[in-house]
Amino acid sequence: MSETPWTGDVAVIGLGYIGLPTSAALAMHGVKVMGVDINARTVAAVQAGQVPIVEPDLDVAVAGAVARGTLTASTEVPQADAFMIAVPTPFQDGYEPDLSYVKAATQAIAPQLRGGEIVILESTSPPGTTLKISEWLAAARPDLTFPHQDAEHPSVNVAHCPERVLPGRIMVEIVANDRVVGGITPGCAARAAEVYEVFCKGQIVLTDAASAEMAKLVENSFRDVNIAFANELAHICEHLDLDVWEIISLANHHPRVNVLNPGPGVGGHCIAVDPWFIVAAAPEHAQLIRKAREVNDARPGEVVQRVRGLMAPNEKPVALLGLAFKADIDDLRESPAVEIVKELAAAEPNRRLLVVEPHVDFLPLELSAIKNVELTALGTALAESEVVALLVDHRRFSDLPAEALANKSVLDTRGAWRGRA
């Protein structure tokens, strides 16, 4: 690794769940960081030292960095020594990857290049995306050379370093976890690694860009396949009237078995999305990965049927606890809980659905237009309902006393209330 510490400034494009923590981590170590986002409200919040998302310790880090003057925010891309792209990479219809945000960020960076910069893609992407960035930049800036054109002496280095953090622990893991840095060339990888050496205490492993892209997809697909096994097992145990949590606990006493916990589906921008990038890259070969996605995508519909099976014909309200894709965060991206609420609302249009999500102040757009869906306080939802479904094991829900669920028909999709009802 480099013997001289990184001393340049950094522009981070995208101030979401990865871009903002990355900005804070760099700024906390004295690097001058300009965070860039198209959302003016996000920029204003960061400029004021505030955070627009729920993530432990992020608020303290951002406030401190802004107060020290090492972190600022803007809607315009500035000149910088390094550019980090941390924008969404969703999929389109047919599960094809949508690289439009990455391309837009690349095109916004191009006019600011002078030569000597490092452009790093952090967004999870299909193999070949980092090469595309180099090609897009070359098309926009023919006056400069890029690593796919001149491997030995490019004007600008281009690399990929995928994030690999767990929501709820981002500020710990962004520093402690190992990082994979893949360059268009080995020189690009080495230059990009210099930036991460500023704050990363884990091992920094160098490789080529396509391998780094694929490695991140493999990490999340591995998790998805194992979760699919747990979810399929849950479905089987429901059919056989067995306690899946007990079965898993017994099986995990084997020294080489570690079955994951089932749930209502898989959410978040990574595990619920990334396997489709592998499927899109090799559709005829990715059979197990595709099947795992189908199993996990089917889980919300199975939960809806179980909730409906608990309902009495009196059309009393149903309490649905949680909308986030995992516990104790506010991230609703690809959340199976949101899908469950949508499907249940369509199946039961005359029944009020009392949704409780302590980490948001309003329903997401896809639920706010549904007349029988209401964002409600926990006490109100429990008082008015006869059926309670735990969709997210937020600590506030898991810690409910047993008497709060007395005389309720309960569906616990997370195993947090075993033995209570």
C-alpha cells in the first residue's frame, strides 16, 4: 500500500445510505469532503449538520465534520482530487440493471476533470460497469486519456470499491470491514486504495474491476440463497404444523449447520436486488440464484394469506407492525413489509390496516394513496385490532410485554414473540 497518506479532497456523489456515511468517515479523518446530491433538502440538512436518515452514530459524525469544516454539501459537482459515485443501481422491468444514475453521475463529473483524479464507483453494479464509466468519461473528455485507452499512463484513474456494510452498523463496519478495490488497471486499484487507507482499518484487497463487481454480487447472492432456504423451510413447517424456529434451533446444534432465520421476505437495496444482476449477466446458468430470488419474492404473498386466515368476518382493523426492511432502521427500499401491506390492502379493501412504523413520519408514496391504510401509533393499533402481524422486529415491538398481545390473533414473521400468544 501507499507509504504517503492521502491528502487530496473528495467529492462524493449521492448522499444516501452509503454516500453520507462514507463522506462522514473521510471527513472525520481530516479529508475535505464535498457531498453532492440532487435532492436540495438532503443538501440543506447536511449543510446544517443534520442527517436525513436513521443510522446509529451517523448524526454525531456528520455534525462534528460539518462543525470542523471538513464536510460540506452541494447540488453541484465541484472539482476534486477524487470522485466517489454512490448512487442507486436499481433494476428495470425484466430485472435488467438500471445504470442511468451511474451514467448521470459520470456525466456530471466529466466537466470537472483536469487530469490526475481518481474516479471510484461504490454503487453495486454488474460486471463491466466500471469499464463503462471509463468509456463514458472518454467520450465526454477526448482531451484526456483513460485507463481502457492507456493502461500505463492514464490522465484519470478509474476503479470500483463496493460497499459491504450492514444497515444499523454502518459507522462501525465502514471502518472495520475489509474492502475489495478493483481497478481498470492495477495502477488504478492502487491509487483508489490510497483513499480508503485514510479511514479503513480492515484489509484492503486489490483486484481488477470486474472481479470486484462480481465479488459484491456473490456476497449478497450467497445471503439470498441461504435466506431462501430458511424461508422455504418456514413454508414447509407451516404446512406440516411445525415450529420452524424450534426446527432451526435443533438443526443448528450440528457443528457444521447454521440455518439462517426466516422472515416475511428479503428487502433492502442489496440482497433483494443484486442477485438479479448475476441472473441478467448469465440467465441460462444462474438457475439456483434465480430460484432463490423467486422463493424470497413469493414470501410476502404467503404472509398475506396467513394474515387473512386469522381474520374474523367482522372487518375489524388489523395491526401491521413495521415497514422497514430490517429492524431499527428507517430504510424502506424493497421492503417485504411494504409489499405485504399493499397486497393485503388490495385483498381486503373494506378493512382498515393500521400500520405502525416508529422510524418514519409518513407513509411511502406507494401506500399513502391507499384509502384503507393508515400510519398509526402503536397503542392505537393494538387497542383497535384483533389481529396483530409482526413484520419487522424493531426493538420497540420485540420488547412488548406479553399482556399487550392478550386476546389477539398473532402472526409473528420474525420469531420475536415465540411463546407469547
